[in-house]
Amino acid sequence: MGKEIKEETIKASDIQGFDIELNGEKLNRIDRLVDNYESSIITHLDSEYVNKTKWADRLADRIASFGGSWKFIIIFSVFLAVWILWNSLPFFNPHFDSHPFILLNLCLSFIAAFQAPVIMMSQNRQAARDKHESVIDFAINYKSEQEVNDMQRHLHKLQADMKDIRAILLEIRAAEVSRESESLAAKIENEENTI
């Protein structure tokens, strides 16, 4: 990751919900842990994909991947240009497919006829894999939402407890003030009686 984290300490007030200060080293560690977790999930999904698919399915995926790449487009464009030039220019002999290029059309039809179903098979498998990954993402999001809800309930309980503690402290303070005022009034009354 190209992020640069300053070595200055981030105050707890900057990161809501934490009572600790995070410096650059701790933030780097957190980033590494998150990256390792994400890569382990991706590795697990990839190994599960390799274990559950047949070699023919993986071959179809590789063919579809190559057929949808710039490398294929460039190679095939060069092949078509060479074919047409070879069969059009008079100084290249023999011409095995003259001007209407019937053999070239037949080859292109065969390629299209076989490449389209292979690409569709690969897309269907990719859609199934995406669906599987979306179920995993949903489960992770649901678990995170449950944890956030639990934390909110806990915070609301703490807030209610703090409100009760404040009320008790205010009552104690009011009782102390009233005792002090009674004591002061009694002291003043004693001084007046002594005068």
C-alpha cells in the first residue's frame, strides 16, 4: 500500500470508541493484520475453487481469459492481416484462399462457434463463484452488524448507568450542601446567641 502514516501519535479523541492512542507503528500493524486477513480469505477461496473445479473447467477459464485479452486481439489481428496479404498480393505464391476468403470465413466461423460456448461456461462458473463470495460477504457484514449492535447496546447501558451515577452524585452533593448550610446556619445562630 502506498500510504504514508505519520509517526505522530493520534489522540483517542480522533478515533471514536477507543481509549488508546495509536501511533504510526500501531496503525501499520493494524493495516498488516487486515491485509493478511483479506489475503487469507482470497487464498482460501482460490484453493476451494481449484479443488472443486475440473481440469476442463479450468481450461475453459484459461481459454476465455485469453480470448478476452488484448494479447488475443493483437495476435488475431496480425494473423488476419497476414492471411489477407498473403492471399491478395501477387508476389506471394501459392494463394490457398483467394479473394472472397472462403477458407478464412470458415475458420472464423469455427472459432466463433467454439469460443462462444467456452466463454459462456466460464461466465456461468464466474457467476456462481461471485454468488458464493457475495454470500460470504453478507455473512461477514451480518456478523459485523451484530457486533456493532451489541456495542451500541453496551454503550447505551453504560450511558444509562452514568446518568444514574450522576443523579446519585447530585443527590449526595445536594445533601452535603444542605448539611453545610444547616451547619452554617447553626453556627451563625450560635454566634448570635453568644453575642
